[in-house]
Amino acid sequence: MENDIKLTKLASCAGCGAKVGAGVLAQLLGDLQVLRDPKLLVGFDKSDDASVYQLTEDLALVQTVDFFPPIADDPYTFGAIAATNALSDVYAMGGEPRLALNIMAVPKDLPKEAVHEILRGGYEKAYEAGVIITGGHSILDPEPKYGLAVTGFVHPQKVLTNSGARPGDVLLLTKPLGIGVLTTANKAGLLTPETLAYANRLMTTLNKAARDAMVKYRVHACTDVTGFALMGHSTEMAQGSDVEIHLNVDDIDLIPEAVELARLGVLPEGMYRNRNFAEPYVDAGEIELARQDVLYDPQTSGGLLIAVDPADADALYAELQAVVPSAQRIGTVEAYRGGKRIFLR
């Protein structure tokens, strides 16, 4: 199938790099009138990963939607990545996804075999997650797109948001960074097959194991690192929690090939959007520009950024090492002193 069609050639941008920038999105949503409901525990006001609506004393509904243009040439792989990415938002809230609906846009001349393979990739990844895809909606569009609307469940007292980080918390990350750079390089034919396969493995790894581990501990905040990059999502966490974040860049797993490509100027457009949004809040210290670029790199189906109580940090870190692609202890949360929100060292 991959030899028959190159899906990424049909799209102007790839994966989560297609997201509207965080700053622009805030402006677009800024003055919209919305209903107020005390049962809505989490809405879009603090840029969280999903909405949460309380149903009973012991049960809340988690809802999210995510879709994007192809980030892989192979249709099956594209479908699997898109589904993995969509499911991640529920995991980031501490929830368990249960139901999903397909969202698909396809060119009228896209072979039906390719469409089937996209759907098969999504269905098989949902099956792995224990999620039932119950239907969906499709339209004709010159640029293919695929994703899921996902419904999950969480206990109302155990919802994790990106705005609960506390001074003293330890920050953990569960996947390496650099996917946006790698996929941009792949569109230009600059990746080895081995590096491409590695990137695809990362993007099709569910955050289920990370979620299952973290809910055993005193985690105060969580978000998945996707289109707004580590810097964008860290900025949202710092602002929402009214704290500042200190990151040890040497402890962050930056994919070596991505750093080398960044030094050559191979960077996705979304990196510049993320930098425009987050850089005013960042003290970059003496960190090399190329390494900064990877920190601003939009990730597709990235890992979880977890703010955990310092008393539980060692235990959670040890458990994550056995179950996630790259367990990293990357920094700390500190009390806000005014000025910058993110400090790189």
C-alpha cells in the first residue's frame, strides 16, 4: 500500500503540526458565550486536554476530539497514529477511554483500499486500548484527515488537569521529543528507514501504561505533549497553576537525529508558531538554539508531562521506566516570583 500512495504528499502540513497556534486559539475563543453548569468540572477556559462533566458522585464523563492530516505515508500507520493521539487526551485527564467515533475527510479519488487501511489502523489501536468505535462521520475533502471523538470516564475526585501543579512537584515526561522535526525531514526524504520506523513506533505507543501508573500516586497535574510542544504545554501548565517551571534540558530525551536536523534548519512550521506563543514566558539561559527548537517542536502523539508530589516522584519514576518509551525526570515546579514562567538550565 505504501508503494501505491504517499499520503503525506496530499497534505500541506502533517499531524499535530497542523494545529492552530495556542495564542491564536485563545483569541478565537476569547469572547464566546457559553452556558454555565456546576457539573462541568473542566471546560476550555484553562486550555485543558478534554472536557469533564460530572454524572454522579462517583462518575464523570471525559470527552475530547482530535484529528489531523497525514503524518505517515502508509495509510494503516496514519490511522493508528491518529487514533493513538486522540485517545491520549483522555489518559492525560486520568481517565479511561471507552467509546469513540471516527472523523474522516477523504479525497474523492483516494483508493478505497487506502481508506480501509486508515480505518483499520484506527480500529486496531482502539481495540488495543479497550475502546469501541461505534460509528462516525466522513466527508469529501481534497486533503485527507482522520481522527476520533473519544468518550471516557473518570472519578470526579480524581480528575487530572494541567492547572493543578504545586510548588515542589517533580516533573516527569514519558516520551522523547523531536517527532515534528523527524516527520518534516521525512517529507524531504532525509530520514533513514530505521529512524522513520522508530518515530512511527513512538507515535503508535498508547499513553495507557503511563496513565495506569500515574493514577496510583499523588499526581497534581498532567497534560500530554502534542502540537504546542513541551514549551507550549509547560507554559499553559505554569499559567494555569500560577507557578513557574524549571527544566533541566540535559535530562530531557531529545532525539539525537532531531537535534542534528534542527542544526541544519530542518524545522516544521508549527515550531515557529509555538515559539511565538511561548518564548515571551521562557528564560532560555545558555541553551543551544537547536536544542531550544526541539523543545518548541510540535509533537504528534507525544508523551505525558506529569507533575507529581515529591514524596511519590521516585516511586512513579521507577514504575514508568518499565512501561513507557522514555521515562524522564526533567525538572521541578516552583512558586511564581513574577516575570518569566519557564526557566531552562
